[in-house]
Amino acid sequence: SVAALHAGGIPLLATLGAIGAFATFAFTRWLPLLRSILTPAVGGTVLMLMALSVGPVVWKMLSRPLPGAELSANHGIVFIVTLLIITVILLFAKGMLRLWAPLIGVAIGTAIAASFGHLDVSKVMEAPWIGLPARSWPGVDLSFGAEFWSLIPAFALLSLVGCMETYADGISAQRMSHRKERPIDFRSVQGAINADGTGSIIAALLGTVPNTVFSTSLAVSEITGVASRRVGIYGGLLLILLAFSPKIGAAVAAIPSQVVGAYILILIVIIFGHGIRLVNEEGLGFEVGLAVCLSFWIGLSAQSGGLMNEIMPPWMKTIFSNGTTVGGVTAMIMMLVLTWK
């Protein structure tokens, strides 16, 4: 997206995002033929790699002080206390109290950060309660010049990355949403992926970056035990309304990064655990275990730049910089080999 903005501004970004998202529909078109390959073990591997890919974001948050301040032991205290509070409530609380574990941990962690002087609310006070976008629609770039053709493969590839993540999330969401275990409804998974692509097209035409589902919502559902579609609809409508409140956005942005990092760490740990359960769902024999573990470590190596990424041509760097994609595709190939065995 940054490269597109440098090459042709928001209009080029809008065109690339909208056209690149059509790769999503090609993926779902062939999904029925891929069911024997895209098993829960593959979905679980992708989930674990997604959790790992968020890890570096958390570690950067831990070492990010307020502008003009220096990193100190107080920042570590804020992180540890927030993490401990959420963990203890999740482990020992029952009923309604467990549902509020993340919010309680964030509130107490923020209060401790404020006592250390690590909370800046100046932007919150300045922000209005209600606001609308200040700029007009930027339009699209239909010239289809060299910049477009050089970047469209990357945008299509990233759409497929989103497909892999949404596929794994769609399976996990179904596993969490029913009290009694049911077979996976792949038409529902197709619908989720198509919704992902449609959302990216709309987002691109409105002048922003493509989007995809966030696996952290799965962890929230597992923590709270709430997976009702009605709650999802009401939550979506609330988020749309909050998008027009700059003060709410500023309040969320003001939460110290160490507090947010502790919260996200809990979520990715839960996602990783759910991936492990998916991998074990059909029994982890030698062949499947080898496929899962090899795919996991290849994905991890790609994410950390350990596959000689520095000597690759630029187009390959785009592919091999995403461990989720590399590990997921490796798992698919190995499952395909096992089906032919």
C-alpha cells in the first residue's frame, strides 16, 4: 500500500486494492475441490502461524514509551501487572466476571500507567465527539500504467493471504459457535471469504487499504463464551457509529502500548492454542504430524527471514516474507501428497 501511494497516490491504491481483491472470488470458486487438502490440520497450522506473526508487534509495543519519555522499569511493571490481572481472572473467575477480564486488565493497567505519568490524554481532550471525513472522494486511477502492472501481483497475492486466514478463522468460528460438534459447513466458509473480498473492494473504492478478518475476535469469543450472530450484528453497527466519533478513537489510541501489548499477547496465546486443538482434531498420526510440523517451521523461517530472503528477487520477497502464506501453502502441498499416497 505504501508503494502504491508513492507511485500514484490514493487513486492508484484504490484501483489496486479493488482489482486485487477479485483473487478472493477465484479462491472460493475452487474451494470445493480443495476440501481434501484444506483440512482442519491445515487451518490449525495457519492459525498458529498467524499468532506467531503478531508476536513481533507485541514485543515492539513493550519497548515503546510516550514521545519524549525514556523506557524504564515502570513500563515493564505496567505490562506485567496487566498480563497477570487478565490471566488470573481468566483462570479463576466464574460467570460474568470472566467476561470482563480483558476490560478489567486494560483499565487497571492504564490506571497504573497514569500513576507513573505514562498516560497522555491531551489528544482525547482536543478531539470532538462527532466528526466526518474532511476530504472528498479521491477517485480511482484507470490509466493502468506500468506502476499498476508492477504492483497488482502483490495485491492479488495479499488477497490470497487474507483468504488463507479467513478460511482458518471460518472453521474455528464454527467450532466455537455450537454447543454440540457439527461437520464443517464449507458453504459458510465460502461466504466468509467472499465477504472478505467484498469488504476489501468497498474499502479500496472509499480510498483506504484492503481489509481482512482479525483472528483476535475468535479469542474474545472463547474468553466470553459469546458467539451469537445477533451480538455480532449489533457489535458491527456499534463499530460503524464509533467510526464517526474522533474522541472514542483518540481514547483507544491513548491507552499505553504496554497495556495493549499485554492484552494482545493473551489473545494470540488463545489463538495459538485453538490452532493446536484444530491440528489434533482428526488425530495427529506420523504423516499428518510431519506435514504440520514441517509446514510450521518453514512458515516460521519465512517470517523471520531465515530462508535466504535477502538474495531473492523482489517479487519472491513479497511472497516469502509472510510466514502464514508460506507455511499454509506448504501444508496444502503436503496434504495433497498424502492424498495421493
